Amino acid sequence: MTASPDPKAANQMWGGRFASGPDAIMQAINASIGFDQRLYAQDIAGSRAHAAMLAATGILGDSDAQAIGEGLLTVLSEIETGAFQFKVELEDIHLNVESRLTEIIGDPGKRLHTGRSRNDQVAVDFRLWVRDQCDQAIAGITGLMRAFVAQADVGADWVMPGFTHLQTAQPVTWGHHMLAYVEMLARDRSRFEDARARMNECPLGAAALAGTSFPIDRHMTAKALGFDRPTANSLDSVSDRDFALEFLAASSICAMHLSRFAEELVIWSSAQFRFVRLSDRWTTGSSIMPQKKNPDAAELLRAKLGRILGATVALFTIMKGLALTYSKDMQEDKEQVFDAADSLMLGLAAMTGMVGDMTANREVLEASAASGFSTATDLADWLVKTLNLPFREAHHVTGTLVALAEKKGCDLPDLMISEMTTVHPGITQDVYSVLGVQNSVRSRLSYGGTAPARVREQVARWQAALG
Ligand code: ARG
């Protein structure tokens, strides 16, 4: 990028009424080309659709429109090959492209901006970019869902402790735990699908804010750019950034889910838990402690939500006080969305790799599932079903048995029947059948429950849905 802060030169694109150019610091605060050059492909696509429409409606001569269309392709290839010189004094991607176009094709280039403004231009460019990111997020989430389903398929009946408050609650299956994330990710995916459908209206042709007196055909440009229809209110068209906010909100929720699993991985891969082994590809060593294998990717994923949520709050704050319609504040929308999108896509790719590579430690999981009196609820349920005890009473009897086992330093299945009958005389040998973790999970057959039979049904459902 070249900066030429010549204070005497008025801006060639809008400087007619200006005697001098901007101060160098004004130029620095005003320019967005440093970041909005990422919109070059969308900007050129929007301009090509606009020029074709201007010709079809007779606003522009065919030869001018053709020169513009071809010239824009030359600009595109210059940018893609790195030959293009972005100029800070031309502020943004729109003026950089238009100015270079005119350098290449001469006078016809000066007619491109007929019936449009940078306000509707940036609105359409940014929408196209965010729409594409929705598609990328949907694809990335789908890949991660597949990785979780594959884990669930392998370990549909592996028993592990289920937690509430991070305290042992009840035995669950590995497959069930993996599929919990598939459900979350499916909701994330549908949020991006919803947002995409809602944002798919074309603001081009709203011009500065009021529409235009040229007989433009907004339906034509909307169609050419893959939108469902043009936006219906020109004021709203140039002042709306809901599409970016929805993208950020959906990204934040998705990143929150990634962060929760990242937290589980950090805990599970520790020497104290040993529930999973992360592969060498997704861990790092310590420069001083030779035994270390750190779950850095998981930790960074946990942190990514901080950035994404920060971007979301930033854009809400930028937008909340703006009277209609466009204000320059809105130029600050892009860096937030760019950073959040990059963080989300990288996070999804990293999580997909980690989940695909990780190995659950089946023996450790099962042993851990049996500790912490995890089948106490099964015991209480047995008392209800077999002895017809009211659940509250069964709960109390079980609590007394847990206290007894705790005092003896053993688990529930280690209590002798003679010890159990001192607490309740009706308890029989049959009770031991429900105290094992395998029987516990197998019994939880209610719809959506953790029983391997139910998990296998859900795995099959997701495999069919994800292809
Ligand atoms: N660079 C500007 C942005 O990103 C483009 C729109 C500028 N419009 C204007 N009237 N100055 O928002």
C-alpha cells in the first residue's frame, strides 16, 4: 500500500468542493482499505452486476458497460496476482477499484457510479461476504458433527461418569455424551441457515439512502448476485447491519459450545482424569518439563469465544446509538466480523481435527463411572419398583446406605446384604443387579436416554442425516 499524504491534493473521487486534501491523521483514521480490501471480489461482482443492469435498462450505453465489465475483470486479476497497488488516499476498496478501473479503461469508468452510492455498495459487498461465511460455517459445523457421530458410533455402549456440578451423578455412555454436542451443533447450524435466509436480500440500488431517479432494475441486480429479492426500504437498506450481528451472535453461541467441549478436553486429558488421549498433532510439549503434553489447541479454542463475543459486543455498541441512516461509525463493523469469522472457522477446523484424533480410554472411563456412588439413583428406583416405597422414602434409605458405604470406605455394590437389611429389611439379593454401571446405563431406555440401544438409534439417525 502506498501513502501519499499530499495535503494540497483534494480527493480525486469526491474532492470537487475541497480546496485541500485531508490531514495525514485524518487520512489514517478515515481509510478502511487496510482491512476492507478483503471485500474486493464482492465489490467487483457487485459493480459488474450494477453495470450490466445499467446497460439493460438503457441508462448506460452497451459499449461503456462492456468496457466496464471487462475492465473490472482486469482489476480482479491484478488484485489476485498481487499486481494491484492499494492506495490509502483512495480510502476504501470501492474507490480503489473504481479509480483503477478508470485508469485502465478511461472515461467509461467514470459512469459506473451512476445511480448508486458507496452506502449501498458497502452494504451489498459486506452482505455477500457474510453470506459466504455463513456457508463456510455451515460446512465446518457439519464436518465437526460427523467427527462427533463417529466417536459416538465407536463408543455407543462405553460407560463413563455423567456429571452435574462436575460431581459424579449417574453413569452415562460415551456415545451419549458425544451426541450431546451433535445436538448443540445442529442448532448452531440452523442458526446460520436462518440468518443466511434472512440476509439474502439485496440492498444495491438503495443508493445513498433515498433510492434513485434513474430507472434502475433492482430485481435484476438482486438476481444476478444470488439474492432472493431486493430490500424493500432504501433507508433500512443502507443503515442495516443486522445480518452482521446475527452472524456474530450465531458465531458466539457456536464458539461457546466449542469452548465447553474444549474445557472438557482439558479436564479429561489431565493425568488425574485420563479419560482421553489427545493425539500429538493437537498438543504441544513443555520446554522445561519433559513429561508434559499440553492441550494447547483446546485451551486456545476456549479462548476464541472471548474474541468472538468481544466482536459481537463491539458491533452492538457501534450500532446502538446511530440515527438513520448510514454513519461512518459503521465502517468499524468489518474488522470485528472478519476477526470473529476467522476465529470461528479456525476453531471449527481445529476441533474437528482434535475430535477425529482423540482416543477415549475405555477402561478408565468405566472404572471412574463406578466410583462416587454413581448408581445410588438406581438403588432408590429399585426400592420404589420392588418394595413399592414412595420415592422420597427410597431416597432417604439410599442416602443412609451411601453414608454406610462411605464410612466403610467402599462402594455400594461392596456392601453385604446383611448390612443393607439393617437399613431396610425388605432389601434382597436382587438389588445387586441394579448396582453395576452396565445395567444402570442399559436401563435408561426412556426416549433421549443414555441406554446404548437409544444411542445407536440416534447415531443411525445422524449418520443418515449427515450422509
Ligand atoms: N468505507 C466505507 C464503509 O466501510 C464505505 C461507505 C462510505 N460511505 C460514505 N458515505 N462515506 O462504511
